[in-house]
Amino acid sequence: FLDFFGEPVASERRTRAGGIYTSYVLGPPGRRVQVILLDTRWDRSPLTRVSDAEYDARRRENVGPYTSTSDPDARLLGEDQWQWLAVQLQQPAEVRIIATSIPFAQEGTGWEIWANFPAERRRLLDLIAAGETAGVLFITGDTHRAQFSRLATDAPYPLWEVNSSGLTENVDPERVAPDANRVGDYFVGDNFGL
């Protein structure tokens, strides 16, 4: 993966424990954009799956087989990544784009989303609120459609998510999962998140 994307041989991403997360700051002071790329696969706990019978019933509503875990120790990010992220959120930047491979603001989809790990999502929300982190926008994927979602939070502003999935991967419009936080309509044609 790192070779394919031309990651330098000396890159910390090649030797860091707990994944390939990283960040970049673009622009001059007063107009800085920080892009934070999280790794939600490396240390992720297993997903909590409903029974086959329940999934059969949920499928009629286009809801997937996964549900929120009741395990307070279930995780998406390892502790090394959490400590790194806390430092990143203190860096000077006017806008922060947090990229995560799975939806952050979406709820009720039954698919892989941060809401399935409530303690992890709460921890990130608390980090954002405690640091008075300005201008956070999430960009996410893994839904085979494009949409906007808005999450009301304890932060001084709601958190917005822009979700876009694979360039040629889309879902049948009749099979789009519900999302309690979706704003406007979704788009199921070919798309990418630029």
C-alpha cells in the first residue's frame, strides 16, 4: 500500500505501531488546513453482528447486520493513535479535515460506522470539544453512495460529514441504508470525493 502510493522509505508510517495514520498541514498561518488521516482498521475490535433472523428482518428496511457494541473496551483506534490524535488536534490550524474510512456522523445504518463503537465516538467528540478545536469537517467513505450528514454535538458547532465512496462503486437506489443524520438526498451514481 505505502509503496504503491509512493510513501518515502524513511516515512514514520512504515514503522509506527498501530497503523498508517498521518496528518498534513497546508497553507500559511491564518489560512492553514490540517488534514488528519485516521486508520480505523489496524486496531479495530470485531464488529457486533445481529442474529441471522434479525438481519433478515432488518434487510427489508435496508439496514445492515451490525449494531452498536455494549463493550466499553471495544475500539476503532489503538491507544498510540489516540495519543497522536490528541496532539494533532492541538496543532495550529483554522480548518481540520478528519478523514476516516468509515462514516462518523451517520447513525442507524447497520453497517460499519463509528456509532457502532459509542465509547470511541464519544472519545473523539470529547477531544474536539475539550480542545475547542475549530473548523472540523469529516470526510468518509465505505457506503457506496455520496451524502452529507450532520451530527449535533457538545462542540460549539455541529459536525458535518461529507461521504463519498469508490469511483465506480454504488448501491441500488432501492437499497440505500437509512441514516438519522443525513441532510438532503443521497447520490448513488459514480462519484469521488474531491
